[in-house]
Amino acid sequence: MEQKYRALLSVAQQQQLPHVDNIRLCFQMLSLTAAIDRDCAVQLAPHGLSEGRFILLFLLDNAPDGLAPAALAEQAGVTRATVTGLLDGLERDALIARHADPVDRRALCIRLTDTGKALAAQVFEQHSRWIASLYASLTATEREQLSTLLSKVAQHLPTQGTPTP
């Protein structure tokens, strides 16, 4: 568990807050999430990719006819301004090309270049192996249980539509 969470948990225990076990579980999950994010960044960095750039490559690799920047933003769950910045970097690295949309010449269609396709194939394969390794010690039943438990916890987030008790 990260130091900041250990410190907060210690204070919660000293103050005898209710549900300290739930607080500990939350801090464990947050620590794991942060560790996965850090490791993901380490995995992508040698390829000159951030998570955002990786996601756009993934989406574009799955769209051989290309996608409009607005569609990329929607699918990636980011703003159009964020997509524009990510696309600028990918274009500078010759991983994507901006083309006039064949139907509406005022609109743009983004496609991977051959270099982008090659990088996408390499990184997706490596990233898939890395993700699989995170759960390699779990049986299929344990992975299903974990998925069920995470979904159950997520249902109690206010952003998921269920009020907190």
C-alpha cells in the first residue's frame, strides 16, 4: 500500500473510525490502480507513447477507413481539444496522417500510417501480454469473482447512479 494511504489508514485506526476494513480495501485498490498506471506508463514509454496516444492508436488500428477527430474524442472519452493535442504528437512522429474526409472535404479523417500500423501491432501484442501477466496467478474462477466483486463495488459509486448509504 502506498505511504500516503498507510498514513491515512493509521489515523483512521487511531481515531477508531467505523468501517476501517472498508477504508483499507479502498486504499489497497487505489494503490493497486496507481501501481498499474505507473507500470503501464513504463511499458509504453520506450515506444514514445502515453496512455492517451496508445488509446488513439488502438482505436485507429480498429478503423481501417479512419475516424474523424470528434469520433476519436467520443470513443476515447476525452475532449476534442485533448484529441487534437494527441493527434499533433502522433502526426509529428509520423504515426498518423490527416486526410480530407471523402464525403465532406471540410472534415478530417485520421488514419494510421504504415509506421503507425507496425507500432500498433507491436505494442498491442506486448501490452496484451503485460495485462495477462497481471492476472496470471488467478484462476479463471478467481478472475470471474474479482470481476463480479469490482462491479458490485462500482454500483455504489454516486457516479454510477446509486446513492451512497
